[in-house]
Amino acid sequence: MKQQHSALRTLTFSSLALAIGLGMGVSAQAATVLKLAHAAPVTDTQQKAAEKFADLVKERTQGEVEVKIFGNGVLGNDQAMISGVRAGTIDMELSGNPNFAGLAPKLAVFDLPYIFGDRNQAYKVLDGKVGQDALTLLDNSGLKGLAYWEVGFRAMTNSKHPIRTPDDVKGLKMRTNSNKSLIQAFSLLGANPIPMPIGELYTALETGAVDAQDHPIGIVWSTKFYEVQKYLSLTNQAYTALIMVMNQDKFKSLSPAYQQAIVQSAQEAGQYQRELNQQQEQQIIKDLRSAGLEVEEHIDTAPFQAIVKPTWDSYIKDNGDDMLNAVLNAEKG
């Protein structure tokens, strides 16, 4: 009899342990795992803000939604990542605004040279009605625009000589992104623009395939372009927003509460990333100088603006003037 009771207790405990184990398994399987990709180095503020985003999503969904981050372009360059999100092989990704202009050409208004005078002006437009309405232009491409983060104001680096005036840009082999306005701007300045993914840029600068490039100083630092460049000029010729997008079907498959958690977390993490960029800016300039770059901080941009202004006319010719006027009116409002 004692053996029967002992066997029964063993069976009961085993059954209970099995039930608990199965329950834990079901709980683990119920969690939604989202893949988030970006092309920046893991030392960049994009990575830090992506980690912040993942933490916020986990907190707001009580751990039911987990975000796994794939940085440094391990899932492909910007266009490959965007294609992956559209196809559903990647759930979310971060890319600069110019990379979306092929899908929604009017978005290129935000990349026009000197359309934003400073960060606050850019934030006002992007976070307001004009910017939020612009995100919906991606809807027809299978993308859900979640929030604007920041690449920042673009500065020029090169290996030849200091850039202080437009004449100093002439003849440089200048790497650009895929933005039509920026390519046109550098052509107007007399450079030879060469569109190229950022993942290929360090080697191109190192080998001399290109002489120069333009990126915000945070990217210049995190990518170590200072190792293969000699001169930096804070020309601020364009502001580049960073857009976080999600596969639209995946977004719609989530509960309204989880959708709200993702959008809210994306916006909050974007604010965090912007703050990090601003806090680090002066220190990065000092660090770049210490690393050997000659830095030109006080550039008279008026001559640059006059030369590249035709890019605005080209944009209007291709896309009409409604978005441009909306941006300019929002800046004044």
C-alpha cells in the first residue's frame, strides 16, 4: 500500500511538473518576436536608441513582444533591408529618408538642401501634421511608418584640402546617398557625385575610389571615416531624417494595444536618440580633432545655398509644390 501511495505521489508530482513545463512552453511560444535591422555601427546612437525601443516595447507589452536588433548592416544595406521589410522577412528597420524616396517621391522634400535652418525647425515639421501625414505615403508600399529618428545635418569630409567655399568642392569625387537633390547639389557645386551604400564607403575612401563624403559628424565618428579622411567642414547642406518602418501586415496583425505600444515606443526612442546626438555633438568635434581631422566649424553657407537652390525647382518639377509649401508654412507657423 505504501508503495502504491508513493507511486501515486510520484505520478502526481510528475504530472504537475509536466503541466507546469507545458504551460511555460506555451507562454514562451506566445511571445511575438520582431526583427529590427539598421545599417549603423553598434557604437552609434541608432543602436543605443534601438535598445531603448526594445526595452520600452517589452515593458509596455509585459514581455509579450520582444524586439531583436540586427545592427551594422548584417541583414543588408538600406535598400535590401527595406525590401526585406516589404517582403516580411524583416519586421522593422531604420533607414535615412532618401532611401524611401523611390517608393514615395514626395518624401524627398525633407532632403532638399538648406530647407531646414536648424534642428528645432526640422523637428517641428517632422513631428507635426506635415511629417506625420508624410509617413502615410509609405502605406501603398506595404510599410507602416512609425516615427522619425535622426541622421542629422550633413557635413563634408575629404582627403584633399579644407572646404571653406563652394570652389573648394570642385573636382572632388564625392560619395552621396541615393537622394536626387543631393546628387544634383554636388553636381552644381562642381563635384563628381558617386552614389554608394554606406557599407562600401570606408573602403572606397581608403582606396581613393572617392575623395570625399557627406554625413553628420556622429556617423563620421562611429564609422571611423576620420581614419581615411583629413578635413571636415560643417557645411550643414542638408538634414537627413531617419525613418523607422514596419511591415504593414505584421503591424496590423497585432492587437490595438500592442500597435499603440510600438508606435509610442518608436516615437519615444526617437526623441531619446535626438537628445543623445545633441549631447554628444561638441565632444565628437573635439574627438575628431584629436583623431587628426582639421575641422572648419564656421562656414558661410550663403554662397552654397545660392548655388544649390535650383534643386528646389527640380523637386517642384517632379512632384509639384504642395509638399514644399506645406513644409515652409509649417516652419513659419
